[in-house]
Amino acid sequence: MIKVTKLNGKTFMLNSLFIETIEAFPDTTITLANGRKYVVKESEKEVVRFIKEYYQSIGLLGSRLVEELDHEE
């Protein structure tokens, strides 16, 4: 789960395993696999960083893979 902030300032936890897309319109919009959309204050890069950190914390990404992904950006 990652912690993100709604535009009204309230934070909530989002299960990042269900994230399908992250876009900026310019507000960052997260679309889940079920089609539900969330508009958040964080930038695309911040959300991606949160996801990487979460995946690493639960053992889905090793530190070596995270470094490789960071170099691709």
C-alpha cells in the first residue's frame, strides 16, 4: 500500500498492486485495473517512487533491479 494525497489534502492508502496507469493532465491521475480513477497531489515521479519503495519493502523488487529502473528514467 502507498500513501497518497487527494486534492483536498486528505491522505489515503492505495493498493499499488492494482494500479494500471499513472498520468498527468496536469494533475496526477491514477487508474486502477477496475477502472476507478484517483486524482492526487503527488507527481507521477513521486507515485512511481512510492510504488518502487513499497515493492522493495515486500520483496517484489530487489535493490539491484530498482537501481536499473532508476537509470532507465
